[in-house]
Amino acid sequence: MTILGVNARANSLCTAHKPDHFDLERIVRPNILSLQPYHTVRDDFQVNVLLDANENSYGPMLGEPSELAARMDLHRYPSPDLMGTRHAITQLRGMPDDAFTFLGVGSDEVIDLLFRCFARPGHDKVLICPPTYPMYKVSAAVNDVGLVSVPLILDGASFAVDVPKVLEVLRTDPSIKMVFLCSPGNPTGSLLSRESVKAVLDCPDYHGLVVVDEAYIDFPLEEQAMGLRYVGEPVSAVDLVPSYANLVVSQTLSKSFGLAGVRLGVAFAQPPTIQIMNNTKAPYSISAPSAYFAAQALSAEGIAKMRACTRTIIENRRQLIEALGGVPNLGRVLGNNDANFVLVQVLRDGEPSSERASDIYQVMAQEHGLMVRNRSAELGCAGCLRISVGTPEENARAVALLTQLLGEA
């Protein structure tokens, strides 16, 4: 392995480097593989007097200095350990070493960085399974990377991966360098099966990466812990990382941890892949305030609060789905409801109506100050609105407004 900076000791902690036909160096863009990463002396030393980075030693020039700001050392670039955040998320997800964990500015930086590292502009392609998170398509366009779509199975709104079709496409198109699987899906809310993920990982004719986007994973994990669903079944793909060299699992602190404003995304992969990403990313991209609040959230107390709140959201989701069942001219709630939102059909004359869904969406926002998401243009989501699970009061307001608007002629 010629990837610069790989931690050999951490890499030896991998239980396997499956599949045998995968070679990371074959898919890394040559310019990325050969680049000399930006290096700071703070990666090597821990000292008290810092005169290396041309910072302002007099502290931050704030109009109203605060104790909180002082704790963050805002006049200094963030420390390499990010206040213990990387180690804390590594421990939480059961990775064997911090070298298996990458931190970025939200999941969107993780996604974009994967494109920049592993897909050559104007040459390579990625495969997505719509309906899915739209940033994959945006990142492909920004990076001039081709897009291949294999829709999820739409019959019965199960939103499962069409494994035979995906494998067929991978066998016939060697230019595909990444497969993005969103689990639980957005906007589908459905957890993908472990069997479908492993089938793509093990495909002997595919030599690229499999990226499993788990932004909402704490919701099915908590349902499992509560004994409600998935008892005895694997929920997250993260435990496959030490075995599969071609797997990247992305997560975020935006959803279950309630830190959307902090913008902290996470990726788990074997150390060579993580090192390629760290070699490529900009230095100090994660701010000190982001690291500070993430560290608080990943403390024992923060994790306990997250789990308690996740249980509350799961119950609120159940009540919201039940209440939506009594709203006139609403159809089915689609998907398996494994996230913190629901996807529900708006009907006209008993059939899903994208036109009516769009009208309702506009009126709710412009005239009543309540925002949901119009997903009616997405494949398999005709007439659908996506409603985030809020507080009981917010959910009740949404249900009352839908009842009012959809009950009108």
C-alpha cells in the first residue's frame, strides 16, 4: 500500500480486507494518490506556546466576550483531536481505532470528497437508487461525474434495492466507481436489508466503493433497543467496515443528536480509505465551536439524552401516522418509517395527485407559515409530501391544517 500516511498498526486491526478482487489504489484518482497532503506541526507535537500558525495571541476580538468562547480558544486553529470528538464517535460506533473515522463539514462534505477522491471527472460514473438523497446527483454534476440510476423496487412502496438489476449494471459498466445506498432512505424512510448491501459489496465484477448513507440510523437502532423492531437483526452496516475494504458508511450528528447547525458529518472506512480522504480535505475545515458542541453531544450524558429524545420522536411518529390516517384525501404513508419523517400521499378523486400536493405545500408555507417538503416529483412518490416529526404541538398543527385544506373543495 503506497497511500501516504496510512497507520499500519490501525490497518492491522481490520478483521479482513474483503472482497479479494478489490484494490483501493486502482480506483483512487492518480493525482489524489500522489499528492503531498497539507501537514501541520500540531499533528506531531502538543505544546503550550503556539507561535507556528500566525494566529492572534491576544484572543478573539468579540464585542461581548463569554466564558463559552474562552473555552473554545477561538483565536487558535482547532486542535487535531477536535476536543476528543473523533475518538468519541469512534467508540460510540464500535470502530477498533480512530484511524477508521473521518470527520467532515456535514455529510455533504463527505459525499463531495468521495467524488473528488475516487471518481475521475468526465470519465467515471456513480450508481444511485432513486428515489434517494438529491445531493448525490448534485455532487455528480459539480464534479463532472456520470450518473447511473437503478430505481428502488417501487411495487408496494417497499423501496428495497433491486439487487439483480444493480448487479447486472455493475457487471456491464466498469466505469462505475461508487454505489450510493441510502439507509434509511430519504425520502423513503426505509431501512435497506443487510443482504442487499452485502450482495453489492461481494459482487465479483465490481471493483469500486459501496457508500452506505446512514444519516437516520439512530432511529431504527433505538427501535431495536426498545424491542419494537429488528430484534436480533443487523441494522447498521458500520460493523462490516473492519471486514470490507470497499465499504464507506457515512453518518451525521444533524438528526438524532439535534446538531444540524453544527454541520458535522462522519465517515467510517478502513484506514487506507480514511487516510486518502484526510490527505485530500482542507486543513482545519471543522470549526472549534462545531468540535466543542459535538464533544458535548458525544459525552455519556449527551448520548443518553440523544437516546431518550430518539425514543420520544419514535412515539411522536407513531402518533402522527395514526392522526394522518384520519385526514380526508390523504392516502398511504409510504415506506417502512425508519427515520424521523413520514412520506404521505395527497389524493384527488382517490388517486395520488402531484398537482394537489404541490398546491397544498405552497398554501401551507405561504399562507399558514408551516413548512413541509414537496416530494411529489420524485420517482415512486407521486402526490407525496414529506413531513418531519416534530413536537406533539407541531404535529397536531400540521394535521389540523391538512384536515382543513384537504377537506375543502
